[in-house]
Amino acid sequence: MLQKKMLTLNNEFTKELIFVIMRGIRETGSYKITGLGQFSIKDVPERQGRHPRTGETITFKAKKKIVFKISGVLKSAVFAEEL
């Protein structure tokens, strides 16, 4: 029973965290969590590609995507020789 409550709590926390990040990105274009990293929007330009089966040239539309840049603190902690 305790595990189910913890799972529900974690699920609610995760949903709220994602909501806060989404709101921050929509309002300012990026959202930084100190010690973790920064989420931001990147414009991806239109590009040409090939259909793998037919070899036909196709155009991929320009789009926006969310990118995450890890903080230096977290990166050094993950790749440190001694924890």
C-alpha cells in the first residue's frame, strides 16, 4: 500500500514539474533549474532528405524542438572519478 501511495506521489510530482517547465518555456523561451540544467526552444530549419525505400527527395518542414543543456555542476558530478 505504501508503494502505491509513493508511486502516486511521484506521479503527481512529475506532472507538476513538467507543467512548471512547460509554463516557463512558453513564457520566456527557456527554463533553468539550477544545478540540473536548462530547457530551451531551438528552431530547426527546413531540410532535404531521402525516402529510405524509394530514394525520392523529400523536404522536412521547419520546426521547433525542446533541447536540454546539462549544468556544469551535474556534469562534473556524474563524470567525477570519486563520488
